[in-house]
Amino acid sequence: MAHFTKATSLHDWLNQRLAVDTLRRVLAKEYWIPKDINFLWAMGMVLAITFGLLLVSGIFLLMYYQPNVNLAFDSVNYTIMKEVEFGWLWRHIHGVAASVVFLIIYIHMFTGIYYGSYKKGRELIWISGMLLFVTFSAEAFSGYMLPWGQMSYWAGMVITNLFSLGDLHMNGLVEWIRGDYVPGQAFLNRFFMLHVLLLPLVIMALIGLHFGTLRIPHVNNQEGEEIDFEEEAAKYKAGKKAESKVIAFANDFLAKDMFVVSVFLIFFFYLVFYHYDFAMDPVNFDPADPLKTPAHIYPEWYFLWSYEILRPFSTNVGLVAFGFAQVIFFLLPFLDKSPNAKPAHKRGLFKVWFWVMLVDMIILTAMGKLPPEGIFSTIGLYAALTFIGLWIILPIITKMEKEV
């Protein structure tokens, strides 16, 4: 009884100062989720859990990593992998999570496109999500530099060269980013700071913003039905849960989230223990050598589609196409001219647009891993042109949909 009284007193003390009951009600117990959703709506929670795995494993790796061009490679491949007990496990978790998180992001992103989660007052949900995608991409790229292997060095060289902006010859900007004429100690220091401090802070802030943007318009549903959340919530609170079209985030929807997370974690740890090699490029197990260029330089799989949009064109045109690919998804809420918030399978030409876009990005990803020669170069060119063309015609086909 004494323990219960102390707990109650502590709760009352915190509640008076932090309004914990109000926060719990607003963010969980009375945060309403449509009933008509499937497992794809749990990808946000899967992403949060995966980010947590990245943070925890990253902290353990940080204890032994040496951000020095002469020590970094050995600190990862020998100290962590062979000398630290279970160091291999933390590296596998970190490497697999860094790759799998992008698989989940792409599923989450295309689910949002398919079900129109960016429409009718939900524009900020989409834009904050895309900001998270860009920040995760920067976090992944900065982390790829830290092992200081061959592909780390040369991928860093190629990607930072993009900032010369072709014929503009902005070499001073490239040198400023690197801290030198070529990637070296200053380069490694800067990307180490970005990876372990600045970008994780930005990601956590954006996660808060993304969740905040979901609070007012609420998430949408499978049929694109407009729900009167206040009316349906009143039914739920009156005990008419069967009649209500909504459920509470805590603990109704959260229980479903955790089931999907559990299935994901089985898949995740299967990869960690048996197929972790898919997330680790063999070329990166050779120490960085500025005098030995790899035969074929390419980024990680989650960047390949945008990399392939760059490759088929001349330098200046390629940079414009690459820049186009980086920003165009942000504009989706404004390029889709239809007021129709129904899922893609109920939207005629938009359904065709969606599936062609998805297949085209898979083709771009496959071509980006292959040498740019022969038939591969031709396929990559047409896939890149298709990507650009799809975005150009999107306002046209969605405006036609509006007229139907």
C-alpha cells in the first residue's frame, strides 16, 4: 500500500508540472486511427524501431571506432569484428539496419503514394516524411564513409565531385566540403561528426515533426473515405466500439503495430545472423587506397536509382536530371491535380502511373549496380527518361481525372 501511495504521489507531482495525463490522452488514448487500414500502416512504427536499433548499435560501435584515416579501417574490421566480444553482432545489426531501414522507407513512401496520404490537408505529412528520407540518406552516406575502405573513399570522392556542378567548376565548394583537395583526415572528421551527432539530432526532430503533422488531419484509410473523427470518437468513448469507424492509437492500434514489428524483427535478425553480407560491399573490405581506383564505383543499393538517372547523360544534363530526381517527390502533393483521395486502384490512369513508376525505379536500381556499357547503358537511359517523363505527365493525367 505504501508503494502504491508513493507511486500515486509521484504521478500527481509529475502531472501537475508536465501534464502527463493530458499528453497521454492527446498523443495516445484519444489519437484516433481509422479501422479500415492494413499492415502497411505499421511501417512507421517499424521505422521507429529500426532507428532505435541503429542508435543503440551505433553507440556500442562508437566505443571502439577510431576516426583516424590510419586507424579507422582496422578499428572496424579487426578491433570490433575480432577483438571485442560480440562486436561482430553490433556491427551486423548496424549494417543490416542501415540497409533494411531504406527498404521500409520505400515501402512506407509508396504506400503513401498508392493510398493518397499526401492529399486533402495532409501535405505536411508528406513533406516532413520526405525531409526524413533526405536526412536518412545523408546519415547513411556519412556512415558509409566511416569504415574507410575502398568503396568508402571512392564513393566519397565521386559524390562530393557532384558539388563542382559540372561546367560551373565550383571546385572551391568541393574542397570546402572535403576540407582538402581529396578525401582525407578532415573529410573523415566532418562526416564522423555528421553521422554521430548532427544528423541523428535532425532525424529525431523530424520524427517529432512528422508525428505532429499526423495529429490533426489523422492518417487516411484504405478506401480514401472521409471520416468525421469527432463523431466516430464519440461513439468509441460511449462504448459503441463496434459501430465506430476509429480505434485508439493506444492500445488498440499499438497492439497491431507490435505484431507487425514482431514479424519484422524475425526477418531482421534472420538477416543479421545468416545473410548480413548483403549489406556489406566486398570491395569495402579493402583499405582505402587513393592510388587504386575500383573497376566499378557505385553507391549502396538504396541510392542506385537516382545514381542511374545521373549516369546516362552528359555531365551538365546528368546533374540537372539528378537534381530533378532529388526534389521531385517533394512536389507530389502539388503535381497531383485531382481532388480524388481514393487509392490508386480506383483512380484510372493514376493506377497505371503508379505501377509504371514503381517498376521503372526497380529497373533504375538494377541498372545502377551494373557497368554502364552495352545494353545496360541503353536500358538505363530509357529508364531515366521514363522517370522524368512520368513526372511531367502527372499533372496532365490527374487533371483529366478531375474532369471525369
